[in-house]
Amino acid sequence: MKKIEAIIKPFKLDDVKEALVEAGIEGMTISEVKGYGRQQGHSELYRGAEYVVEFIPKVKIEIVVSSQEFADKAVEAIMHSAKTGKIGDGKIFVSDISKTIRIRTEEEDEDAL
């Protein structure tokens, strides 16, 4: 089993969701997060005063899939649908999952997905 975590620009969420559904990915968890990478934040003007936005709003998508094949499909879907070609498009992390348990039925691993 694999876990895919993607940090993307908020306005790309609908595009990414549609691409994942088309790729056969059934479930996901979405969180609103803030952070920065190479962007290092930016300056904005508000009522004539300049202020620095250090942490940029992003969306974090978490997906757990049963196989490397589905992980590859999910990564491909996210990459193509979240890309704008500009700095701050985000990152994708893929990691191994050693155990999954559905609390209600106590099913484990692939059966719990």
C-alpha cells in the first residue's frame, strides 16, 4: 500500500479531484494548510500599507492506494492537473503504508481501503 501526499495551489483542487476520479482513485482527504518553499512568501499592499505574507495558503491532498500501479496513476494525474508552470505549484510525496484498519468493521490492509 502507498500513501500519496500532495501540496498544491488551492485553485487547482477541482482539476486535481477530477483527474483523480478519472484515474480510478475513489477517496481522498483534503486539508487547508499554509507553508512556503522556495517562494519564501511575498509582499502585499493592504490599504496603502505593505506587509509580508510568510506562509502561503495551499491545499494538502492525502490518498492511500493498494498498489504501486494506482500510486503511479495518482501521481501522474496530480502532476498534470496541478501544474501551472510557475513557482509554487507544489510537491508530491509517496510513502509506504505498513498497516490500515477500518475502525467500524476491523477490516485490515487492502480490505480496509
